[in-house]
Amino acid sequence: MIGHQKSTALQATAFGVLLFLALPNLLIVLISFNAGTTLGFPPSGFSFRWYANLLNIPSFAIGLRQSVMLAVLSTAISVVLGIMVSLAVVRFRFLGRNIVNVLVMAPLFVPEVVMGIAMLLWANIVLAISNTTALVVLHCLIVLPYVVRLIVANLQSMDPNLENAAMLLGARPLQAFLLITLPLLGKGLLGAGIFAIVMSFHNFTATMFLVGNKPTLPVAAYQYIRTESDPSVCALSTLMMLGGIIAVYLMDKWIGLERLAR
């Protein structure tokens, strides 16, 4: 009886903490349906007018195109690099293997503000490349650790003898990888791709240092709220949260979130 009471109290505490953390997001959702013209709470009425108003804000359309472009490019590059790095780390033992692993995971421990400033200086002073190219490189650095972690987890759960058997039957190493290993990695790669797209699309802190006249969607929202006080930005934020929730749901439905941790 006492154990059951402790379990109930623990569950209630956990639910209370999660509700407290979710309250700011719930507040944004409620304000997005406000019929009034300010970011006030409680809402003065219910309306979808600010969702419709998103179509009248050019910076949001530009930001959406820029964010999609960055997310797709950085994800494609990161998945290809992630496969090569993961295969090297899991399948081979070589001098500097641990250093490679540390370097790939380093962006997880470096503040994004530092990464943004460093990439800005590197792009403008050392490489003299465009901001768009620098943004693609930056987003690759940000999402690559997550991609590698997911692919490594899936590679470690696979039986390498399957690929060896294919080579014993006459397949070349590349053929064995493409016909055996890559299909078995399919769900892991899909999960890594979805995760990378979400991470890239929503990044703000590091990205804001490199945007020019074509901001990403999060940066465009930040620039908008600095001059305007209507609930349009709340409507945009609600749609972005909804997109993230749908991505997590699809990952769980198609792949199973527990598989991504293995």
C-alpha cells in the first residue's frame, strides 16, 4: 500500500513538473487564437486571423524557404558523412579513432553562440565564402553528432557476419554494403534524417550570426517580434511546434523511438 502511494506521488510530481515546463508553450498556443491585436492574455476572443495573416508577411515566406533549403542540404550532407564516420568508428580500429569520435561529438559541448561567432569569423576572414555556404557548414556541424550517434547505435546492433557472408559469396565490399548493410540501416537513417531536419530547421542561436538578407524562419520570427506586437509570431510558433510533434510521432510510428537508442 505504501509502495503504491509512493508510486502515485512520484507520477503526480512528474506530471506536475512536465505541466510546468509545458505551460509557456501552451500559453503561446492560446495567444495565437486571440481575436485581439496584441500579445495580451487572456485572449479577448477566438479567431484564426493571425494564422491567415502569416501569408501576408514576406519575411516568413523567405525564412521558410531558407530554413527548408538549409535543413535538406545539411541533412543530406550529414547523413552521408555520418555513414562514413560511423562505419570507420564501429568497423575499424586505427590510430586516432578516439580523436575522430571526440571531434565529431565536440559540437555537443560547445555553446552555439561560440559556434556561430567562430563560423562567422572563419567564413569572412579565412575562407571568404558566402553566408549561405557558411550556414550549410554550420548546420552540418550542429546535426552531425546526432546523426552519427543514431547510425552508430544501429550499426552496433547489426550482425557484421551478414556482410561478410555476402563477400564470401562473391560480392565486392561496396556491393555488400549497398545490398546488405544499407537496407538494414534504412530505418536508422530515416530516423537520423528526420531528427537532423528538425534540429536544423529550428536552430536559432548559432544561425543568427550568419543570416544576411535571407533569414531563416526562427530568425525571421525574432526580427518580426522586435518591431511588431501582434499574435502572428505566436501562430507561427504554434505551427513550428506542431511540425516538431508530428516529426516525433512519425519517428515513433515508423521506427520506434526505442530503436533509435540502441
